[in-house]
Amino acid sequence: MAPYLFIFTTDVLGYMMADPKYGVEGLSLPRGGLIRDQMFVDDTVVYLQGSPTNMDKAQEVFKTFRRASGTKINWHKSVTIWASKKERTWEWGRDEGLKWIPTNKGTRYLGIQVGFHLPPEVNFDTMMIALKGKLISWNHSMLSLAGRVLVANQVLLASIWYLAAC
């Protein structure tokens, strides 16, 4: 029951980020729409317009949420990626231990290397090495043709689709 309660509780954070009373500005998408956050169990990505004022507003949402829910953010495991062609001339979050990832560098999120201006090979080469390793290990097991098709569909293709979707 506890994992479900945690998910319901963190869902409130998403609603708080979208609440106009807090005024947190997300990112505008190229074809319209807006993105502010993505959550997967206890991993959260927040997409914000890059200004100290907007980040302070998001910080206020986090503080309110922490007080209400009893949760806390591990700022030493949190990172920030500046995804803009404009140069960032300010620091934010250093007091909490927040790390800024430089352009052309990345960090791992849900098994995918994310960052700004990362070459595609960063993810595809890593995935291909992992898939080759799986194929080699499965080669030693005596799988029937139907078993091999099942493994290819369920594991190999799912891995490729996941990376492509990300």
C-alpha cells in the first residue's frame, strides 16, 4: 500500500506546479502546449523557464509540498541542465547542493543519458553494447525459435522503442 500512497502524494506535487497561484512557468513546446514536470515513481523531472525568479517560485512549491507531505528532496542527487543558447549568468541552488551539468555533458535519468547538445551516440552505443551482451548470454541458453522471437520482442525491441521514445 505504501508505494501507491507515495505515488498519490507525489501526484499532488504536479498539480501544485501547475497551479496558477504559484506562478511556476514551464517550457513551451514547439507545436504548442506546455510541459512543467514528468514523474515516474520517485524520480521527477521539472522543466522550467530559466530565470532565478521562476526557480524561486518552484522552490517555494517544493517547500510547501515538503511541509505538507513530510517528504524531502535530496539536493545532492539532483541536477540542473541549462538548455538554452543564451548564456546563464547566475547560479541557483548551490546552497542546497544542486549541481549544474555543463553543456555537452549529461546525467542518467531512467537509464537514459540526458543533457543539452549530447551526441546521439552517447545513448545508442551504450544500448547496443548492452543488447549485444544480452544476445550473447541468450545464445548459450537453448531457446526454441518461438523463445527467441519472444525474447526479441519483449526485451530487445522494447529496449530500442524505449530509447527512441526518450
